[in-house]
Amino acid sequence: MSRRLVSLTLDTLEDLPRPCRQCVYWELDPVSAERACAAGDPGLEKEAWVSQTLLEWGSCGKLIYVDGMPAGFVMFAPPAYVPRSMAFPTSPVSADAALLMNAHVVTAFAGGGLGRMLVQGVARDLIKRGVKAIEAFGDAKFGDAPDEPGCLAPADFFLSVGFKTVRPHPRYPRLRLELRTALSWKSDVEYALEKLLGSMSPENILRPVRPATRATNS
């Protein structure tokens, strides 16, 4: 089974699950999102948001493929790019953090560690860009209300991949992953991701073996 992690682009945007591709829950404020949905094509607004964010800030998402099939994705950006981030009772996101807006793994591929790989991919990207932390709004009652939009990931998911609660709430806790802490699993992350991306050099995989030395009697 091959796994491949790639950055979100306007081309790979089309590989998001259709409901997510058409969703502007995070990208617009609540009033504008409602208007976009009423106008009939919120997908255009999402494409415009991704295009602007890529141009002004850079990579804002990761997708993971399993045997060539889109299996999951995450999206992230500075809170200033995410109007919905101000609508939570545990707002605002810290100024030194990027917001992990959502994390989704296709049901058929759940339970295989893909969510952790996606978060690790985001962490690696943001460490290189000098960002100090990732924050997220989790849903502490995920699945309890079937009519709720699935635009938030379960709070338990974030806790399971290393986030800590920084502002508790019965429904929407804000969680944080310190990227300097994430460096403690840097070697594991880099090995997994370099192997995942297929870009690890043979020199790093096969470390030179010291030639055996013959023991001498003293």
C-alpha cells in the first residue's frame, strides 16, 4: 500500500470530497457563507480563497493519497485568513499560531494513522516557515448532533496527535501543538515523511558501516 502526501493546490483542490470542496464554513464569515450558499456555487468562493491564500501566504493544505486514491486532507492558515475563527466562544487563536481549520480522513481509510501523518506534514511545513504553534478548535461532542456540519474535527483526535487544551469549553475547546515540542519527534517525523514523499536519499537510508577492526592483544 503506497501513501503519498502532497500540498493543496488549485489542481488538487478538486480531489477533496465533494461536500468539503463546496464548503466555505471556514473561509467566509457566517453571513457571507450563508449568502454564498444561497447564490448556489460556494465552490467558487472556496477556490478564490485558496488561490488568494496560496498567493499571499503559501501552502494552506495537505492531501494524502493511498494507492492513488484521495484518502484525507487538512487545511490551515493564519487566523487572519479565517473569518470563522472569530465566531467561537474560545476565540481568538493565538497570534503566534496557524489555525488548523479541519482534518478529514475518508471513512474507508480511517484507523490507519493517516490523520497523524497529515498533522505531521503540516507541522513540518510550518516549522520551516518559522511558525511557533498550531491551534485548532475541536468538537468535544463530535457525532452527537447529526445535523451539525462536519467542519470541525473531534477534540479527541487533536489530543491523540499531541495537542493540549489551552482554553476548555464543553463543546468547542481550543487546542494547541507547540512546534518546538514537535521537534522532539523530528527524527520519526522526518523519516516517515521523507519515506512517504519518496525523497530520502540512499545516503541517509544506508548509513556507512565502520570497517571491522581486528582486536589486538595488549
